[in-house]
Amino acid sequence: MSTGAPSPRALLTALTVLATAAAATLTAAAPAGAARAAACTGYVGLTFDDGPSGNTTRLLDALRRNGLRATMFNQGQYAAANPSLVRAQVAAGMWVGNHSYTHPHLTRLSQAQIDSEISRTQQAIAGAGGGTPKLFRPPYGETNSTVRSVAARHGLTEIIWHVDSQDWNGASTDAIAQSAARLTNGQIILMHDWSANTLAAIPRIAQNLASRGLCPGTISPQTGRAVSPA
């Protein structure tokens, strides 16, 4: 009389089918990942200043849809006011840097004022869930030995840029995409969180980088250049 239990042969056949299916799934998935890794012949640093803003959510969505990661140089005052957006940046796979608290001309300030701008931003970003930044971008790219020394005391590496998208100066979407097309391995581009034209340029930036084998990388605190996220 049958007990309804499968025979050993039937169990072996079922396990073989499952193992074959699993192997096929892994095999199918592997080439895509391998192809992406092989396609990265260099890395560039995409950076966005002045966030988080009312445009941050749309920017993060565009970056994710196009497979891009970036470093977000946040102002401390905005991070403190919008902690959920700082957390969203991190959740989207972005890196968060320090861009001062109120975006002043730091080279015109005293050492104590510079320290306040930098330290308050470190605290605001950490308090918002963005971690403790390792990278610092001075507003307007203005710096001197005092600014650099204060940043270094807070464990920060100063990061400027190699390519300026000019989005802050009203550059068109075409011009911004063309600026990104000038990037070479290790270089960094300046863009801004709030720029509608930059947001519109994201798909074209992604396409151009991919066509040249360049992938979005993290910025090394040791060298100040873009490197593999790994």
C-alpha cells in the first residue's frame, strides 16, 4: 500500500532539477555583473553641492535610475533642517561630504569662525544620519592654509574639482552634459543639488560615461581623486 511519500529516486530527481535551475540562475546573473565590472576602465567623481534641497528627492531618483552614485557636499544648515533627506542620500548609495554650515567665503573669516562652520556641519550631518564626513569642499572653492588646517583637524580632506559644470551660472542641460563628457579617469566634476538643468542632464551623463568605460566612483581621502567604490 502506498503511503504517499515520494520514492528516493523521485526525491533525487527533484533535487537535481532544483540544483540545475539554481545553477542556471546564477550563471545568467553572473555575466551582467562581470560585464559591469569589466566595463569600468576608470572612475570619476560626480559631486553635488548645496543640498539637501527641494530637488534632492528627484535628483536621487534620477541617479538611481541611471545607475550612478555621487558625493553630496551638504551645507550643515540644510542637513540640520532636512535630516530625512540626508538619510535618503545614504539609502540611495551616495556619499556625504561637508560643505560648511552657511556657505560663507571662508578665507574672509577668522580661524574660530572657520572652525565653527566646519564643526557644526560635521555635527549636523552625523546627527541627521549621514555619518561623519571625511571630505570637505570649501564654498566657491576658496581656500588657504588656514582653511585646510582647520579641515584637517576635523579629519577632513579638502576636495575641489577638475571640471566645473557651470550649472550654478545658468549652464544649459547640453552644456552640463558636455562638461561631464570631458571627465577622465580620477577626475571630479562640480554640480549642484538644486539645478534643474543638471537634473535633466543625468541620463546623458550616464550614457556618455558608460560609452567611455567610466564608472562613478568614490573620492579617496588619501589622494583626492575618484577611485573604485570597492
